[in-house]
Amino acid sequence: MAARSLGCGVWRLLGSLPGHAGARGWPPRGVSALRRAASGPSGSVPAAGVQPASYPTLRVQAAQQPAAFWGPLAQETLLWDTPYHTVWDCDFSSGKIGWFLGGQLNVSVSCLDQHVRKSPESVALIWERDEPGTEVRITYRELLETTCRLANLLKRHGVCRGDRVAIYMPVSPLAVAAMLACARIGAVHTVIFAGFSAQSLAGRINDAKCKVVITFNQGLRGGRVVELKEIVDEAVKHCPTIQYVLVAHRTDKKVHMGNLDVPLEQLVFDYQPGDIFGCVADIGWITGHSYVVYGPLCNGATSVLFESTPVYPDPGRYWEMVQRLKINQFYGAPTAVRLLLKHGDAWVKKYDRSSLRTLGSVGEPINQEAWEWLHKVVGDSRCTVVDTWWQTETGGICIAPRPSEEGAEILPSMAMRPFFGIVPALMDEKGNILEGGDVSGALCFSQAWPGMARTIYGDHQRFVDAYFKAYPGYYFSGDGAHRTKGGYYQITGRMDDVINISGHRLGTAEIEDAMASHPAVPETAVIGYPHDIKGEAAFAFIVLKDDAGDSDMVISELRSTVATKIAKYAVPDQILIVKRLPKTRSGKVMRRLLRKIILGRTQDLGDTTTLEDPSIITEILSAYQRHKDKKATSQ
């Protein structure tokens, strides 16, 4: 596989374990390369015993001399079949992203072979299956063996370099092996979230013109069964490029095997202890790609594959797993934290969490109450909390509190510091760079980094238009950010999640954060809707804790809180109490559904197959109807 196909190799290598200074994972493997990078372009190595360069030094080096910084790292930490001749060749004005030109390597080799040679019986993956207490451990040797067998099977069925393979599987060792098998033979994998409908699956298969689909007979999640093979059967009826469907068995249920179907069985696993990195993301999302599969495995870590949900069989599932598996680093989403916060502290304190050293947050900005709960309750005020910002398009963490100088402060609910090679730029509405501190604007980047996307498959112009057109010469993330006087960055949310209330532009995340500071409100979602006088007004959906008390009093206090923390014009015109918010299985709130509900466009909800529980739509509709009836009666 060519270096440019790897995309995130070095980036994931450095960012895969978001630890803190002095903890395992920092300095990362390749520290001697960091020393050489910090010593300047000459590459001279400091004398023995010299400590790795400081975070500020490395940050400046990565920003000002990217070739001198990334070149030694790539040379030392990755296994190259053919050395590269040029470290980078990038031009944001044309969307040209080129790294390690002329070099060839294979990410599967970096993830597996080098570790099998050194310590074959080290545990690569811990599969935390749906039922607690039934985990399975897979060594690097076993994962390599399974990967090679699957790679050879793909080749026997005509999959060649450049062919596309759809992986429609839940979190499992075989799904990881499928990803690595594709990479091993130079095929392109598209891992499709195992919650999409047949229509959504078919659309993604057809977009990539996949030749093969790999799936299970069924999936298990939260005690429920998902009929994966049936969904695939329906999807491939509309996918003319599919030649084979490779089918493994997660359960004992027999499924119909048609002309395209090939059975995938006799996989043997052994169980060995090892260091444990617990990212609970689904591998159908980029977090799972980077921080469940490629990042940890490239680093030789033991990675947990979490198949279940945070509340199955009860709200203590994460922490029972931490105790049982002795997880050292836990990486999850703010929505899951807020959900568990609602259930109280007892479910956390019931279990021993002394193995934890780092708690990571990913997916969206984490509000202060959730951050404090994660830090004080889950981490016993001793664990480092890293609120990480990055995107699918960036490949890995871009802004986070660590790495930094040892002992450097961490501020609640703030990503804070740019990672190596990341050079942020805040832009105003006219495209001017905002200098100094205490400013807010569009979050852009002025320099390329190894892990970023190179293109959109089959449509490079769309890639250029989406990320480089709005602010020529800069990569536009689509997010807004605030830079403090101290130079720290706080993500304010998507730029399209901005409402204009009586001429005041306001991010919905600001209102949500203010409302979530109320002790009775673990979760909230705010959207904008048309208003005859104001142009737009805010509508808030809130979830209350079970012991919240008088709901009318809470709503009154929320209005006062928003007025005090932001301004009177920011107070939502309407506040609706709901039992829960509509979330995807990855934990993201589907605000577009909330917007369509209050706009009366319930016949045009779009794709809802990623919802954790589709029945929530009816639930919220009923609550909204009661809300409208109550308003009509009072007028």
C-alpha cells in the first residue's frame, strides 16, 4: 500500500494513546526521532541522557519545519517497503495533500507483523461482548493469522489492489481482521455502521462500487438481535457490482445462503493478559478506525472491542468492564457521560476504577458538568481528563489538553492545545485572520498534517469545495472555536448550528452549555426555528434527573441561568421536557429530527436507521403535542 493510501499512519501512531506526560504512551515510541526532529534539520542527536524536547519546542518544530519533524518519526516508527523521497508536498489553495512521496508501506504490517516478531502472545484485542463477563482475548499472533487467512480468501475471490470491500459488521475481532486484510492486499475498505438500513447500506456500496461485502448472520447489541444478513440480502439486490457476500456467524442461527454467499468460519482464539486501551466507539465510525483498530495496534497496545451499550444490562456496564478488564485509558462520548450522569454516582462507585489513568472525551464539546462528573466521580479526581477535538477528515486528534509540559493545567470542557503539526487559524465572517486572545471565529488550519484526508473518493472537486473554498489557502473544519487570552482553544460547535435571534448570532452549543450547568439537567438539545418577529428563536429540549423535583421551577431557573450566563435574548422561547433525546448508536444527538418535529415535517424525517431506538420519535411527538395543547389552552 502506498504511503498516501495509509493516510493516518504516523498521526495515529502519535495520537492513539491520549495519555499525559509521564504516563505510559508518552513519550511515544519513536522518542529518539522526536529528539532528532527537535534538534533541527541537521538531524543531530543530543547527547545520551538528554530528555525529549518540551511540548512548546516540538510544537514550534512541527509547525515551522514539518519535514524535519515528521520525517524522522515516519522513518523510525513505521516499516517501509520502499523509502520515501519527499516528506511533504501540500498546497491548500488547490487541495493538494501529499505526504511521504515515493514511499510504500502497508499499515497491516505496521499493526501486526512487527509486534508478532517481538511478542506474538501479547494481547492485541479484548472483545467485550454484549453479555458482561464473556470477554474474549486475541493475541497479535492470532490476529495476524486470521488477517492473513481472510486476505487470502479475498484474493481467491478476485479482490485486487484498488478494489472496494464493504464491511457491514458490528464491533468484533473479525471486523478488525477484515479491515486489516483489505489493507494487506491493497484493497479499499469502507466500514459501514452495522445499524444502517438496507437502503442506506446499498447507497454506500454503490457509491464505492464495492465488489465484496463481509458481514455476520446476526449482530447483538444491548440484548437485542440485529438481522444483518437479511439487511445485506435486501441491499445487494440493488448493488450490481457485488460479486460475493462473505458471511460469518456471531450467533447459532442459520441464515439463507444464496448464490453470492460464501461462509466464513473456524477461527481459534487464545486469551492472554496485556496493557489495555478501552475506546468504546463502534468501528463503523472514525473513532473506532483510529482508536480501536489502527492506532492501538500500530503501537502494540491491547485494544478493547466494545460490542454492547453503556446501559446494558445496567448503567454500571462501563465501570464493571473497567474493573473486570483493568482498563487503563477510557475513551468515550460526552452523550454517554451525560446519560450515565443522570443515573447517579452509585453505579460508578460500585466498581473499582483504580486501573484508570486517563479519561478521554470525543465526538462533541463536553459541557462542564459532565466534565466535572467524569473527573471527580469516575476518575476520583486523580485521572487526567482529555477533551479531544478532531474529525473524520483529520484522521486523528488535533486539539487536546495533552501532550503538554509536565504539570501543565487542564481546564474543564476545553480541548486547549494544538497537537503536533496542527496550526489553527480563527477567521471572521469576511475571511480575515483573528489575532490574539479572547476571540471567536471559524476554526481553520493553515498547514497540512500527515493524518488528514487527501480527497473524497471519486470526487476531488467536492473535497476542494467543502474544505478549501470558504477560506482560500486554509482548511475549514466547519466548526467554530474561541481562543482564550492564554492561547487555549474551546470548540463552540458546528458553524451551521448558529441561530440569528433579533440580529444576534448565537451558537446553540452556548445555550446548551448554560442550561446543562443546572444540577437537575443532565442533557439538553437546542435548535433554532422561524419566528415572526425575531427572525429565529431558540427551542430547547431538556432531560431531567429522576429527582429533579418541580419541573416548572426548573424551567424558570433555566431561563434565569441563560439570561445571566449569556443574555436575555438567548433565553429559549420554548422549553420542552422529554424523557430522552434522539441519539445515534454512536451517541450523537440527531438535532435535525428535533427541528423537523417542531416544524411539522414529520413525513420527511429522512434516514432514521442510525437511531438507537426509533420509537423515541413517537415519544417526542407525543410530548410536543401535549406541549402545544397546553400552550393553546393557556392563551
